[in-house]
Amino acid sequence: MQVARPQDLKLKRLLKKFVCVRVVQGNSLNLELFQFDYDLTFAAFFMNADRTIYGRYGTRSSQEKPERDISMQGFVSAIEGALELHASFPENRRSLADKQGGKPRYPAPERYPTLKRYTPLLNYGGKVAQSCLHCHMINAAEIELLRSKKAPLPDKILYPWPLPGALGLQLSPAERALVVNVVPSSAAHEAGFRHGDRILSLEGQPILSTADIQWVLHNAPSPAKLTAVVKRAEKTTRLKLRLDADWRKSTDISWRGSTWPLRRMGFGGMRLKDVWDGDRKKRGLEGLALWVRHVGQYGVHRAAKDAGFRKGDIVIEFDGIRERLTESELLVHIFRKRKAGDLIPVKILRGNKRMSLRLPVR
Amino acid sequence: MAGKLALTLLLSVSTFLCAGALAAEEKKDRDTLVRDDLSEMRDSDLWIYNDVEKAFELARKTSRPLLIVFR
């Protein structure tokens, strides 16, 4: 039997102060009201009955180790913060206004051309799982739509929901926006952030969670100037963040479900992973070295297979690039520099043999 | 992994699960899991299942804030 922990009981007590609703489908999702990181498997909104958003909760940075991003304690802390904002409402309404996003392309996901097979309601009497539109399909549908129109993919689509790490900040998953590390020479370091700072607001928006910071960053331009207010030793301090044109570039998108269409279009259905340092040393590899972990076998996912790529190959040169890049960085290169129909020259290692292949971009 | 933690996060506030029952759940097909989930949530005195407008209406009447979980 699972034993209830003290924080679970506290959470249960706190939740009784809310009207709690669980949404299990992306079908008929109100895309104007509910703008969140659609690649998450768990996301939460704290709201007023008039639809003002107090905050968001839910963050993910990789496919493994979710405890790096979320925790029960952190969730409880965000809930307590939401209750404080609710108690101060409507006097704080103005500071919350920008937590609501702009008008989306479509009011509901099933309006996207690639999602039209889905209906607003789940088919509980039939194949209910198949009738469910998953949230990550929304990002994928937007990517497919832009690509079909031969439109460039903006940074906001390529690098959605940047983590505080993009600024050089590491936050505690167990606390409300508590800084536990500042990377030297980063934008956060230059702005004056310190270990132990609690971020009270960013761009004037009250911060309950890492997701709230991500919301501000998701909507920030490149370059950007952002103002943060932090609590430090019982005093509040205003800090100015200056972000350069490429500030989103360190964001890892490889874990995202919505990256699969990018792999299909840009890598011909391959999944790549940076060769780890020990293996690089053993093989004498420097610079670009991406191991082909997966090659699509069917339909539109088999372009790389048809071009001659095999699982286990190591990509050592891609479109003239030889320096060390991650899979995410290489994908972004393709969507910034290449268009559908281009053939990308690629050099690979297969065993000890060097080979040249040409990969079509879709 | 993230999915399991998230599920635990949600379920731990609404019910206490028997570990054995959870293992059995994993063997069920996805359609059955979704339907079982609906049945379980319908009996909850804390959670409204999949009806955001009903939740907004209740929040308006009771002056309570909303917690809307997507899972």
C-alpha cells in the first residue's frame, strides 16, 4: 500500500480550497485560454473564475529524471502562492494580465489540417484511446502547417518554452522560484542574480513556478531586455536581464514529442545522439560525432533509410559542419538554413569506413 | 518516468492506490484504462472530470480559485 506522505496530506487540504478539474484530452481544447507547454505529460493552471490566470505549473527538461524539474513540494509551494494571489484579487489583476496569451491561429486543435480527423468529444463507446488528441500533437500540427506553406519556423516554434537554464539560472524543483545556481558569465550572472534569490516577478508577472518563468521566456523576443524582481535577505532587488539574439540556442528540444516531425523533415526519420566523451576518445573522434540511434523504416519516415543511412552509423560532417553540435542544434541549423527539396551532403563513419551520403530535406 | 511521477502527483491527492492494483492496471489495454479512469473520477468528491465550463461555473458560485490539471 502506498503510504501518504505529510506533503500529500497538506496538498489534499490545500486542494479543498480550489475547484479542481482534470482535463484528459486535447480535443476541443480552448487554445486561446490554455496556452502551455504542450509537450508536457502533466501541466496545471491556477485561475480565477473570471478566467484570469494566476500561474502555471509543470516543467520538463528531458525524458529522464523528472525530479530535476518538478516535485510534490514545489507543487504545494505553487498552490500556496496561487491562494495568496487569489486573496489579493482583483487588486492585482493588472499584474496578471500578461499571463494570458494572444489569439492563436485556430481556436481548437482539431481545426489544424493534420488534426481534422479528431472530433471534439472522445469516443468512450468505441476506440476511446485512438479518439484522443494528445497535446503534443498541437505543436507538431503547427510545425507541419508552417512547413507545408514553406514558411520559416520562428525561434518560438523551434525553441519553445525555454528553461531558466537558457539564462544561466538553475532553480530548485522543491521551492517557489528559488535560485540554486548561477552559471558564471551567463546573462543571469551579468544581471546580478545570486544563489538564494527568490524570483518574485519577471516582466511584472508574479512567479509561482518555473513554468511561469518559461511563459515569460516563451514570449520574449530575441534579443530581449527583461526585468526581474528578487527577494534577497528580506529585501527586494530589481535586476535587468539582457539576452542576445541567440539566447534560446542552448535549449534542448530532443526530448519533445513535437520534435519528431522535425526529425522526419530534417533528418529523414533519423534520431541522433552525441557520441559520449569516452567513446570519442576510443575512436579518435573530435568535433561533430552523432550516433544514428534510430532510422525510420516506413512511409514518410524512411527518407534517411532510402538515402543509405543505417542504425549505428556516426555522422561526422553535416552540411559542411564539423564542429561539435547536439542533435537539437543541428535540427535548428536545417530549419534556419535549408528548405524543402534540398539535398544535404553528409559524411558518416560505418565501422572504420568513411562514406558520403546525401540526405533530402522535406 | 516523467509520466509516472506526474500520475503519482495527481493520484496521490485524490486516492491512495494499492501497488498491486497499479501493476494490474498496466496490463490493461489503453481503452480500458481510459474508461476506468472516467469511472473512478466520476466518483471523486474533489475532482471534476473533463468539464472546464462546469468548473468555472462552480468557482464563480463558490468564489474559489480553480486548479485545472492537464493529464
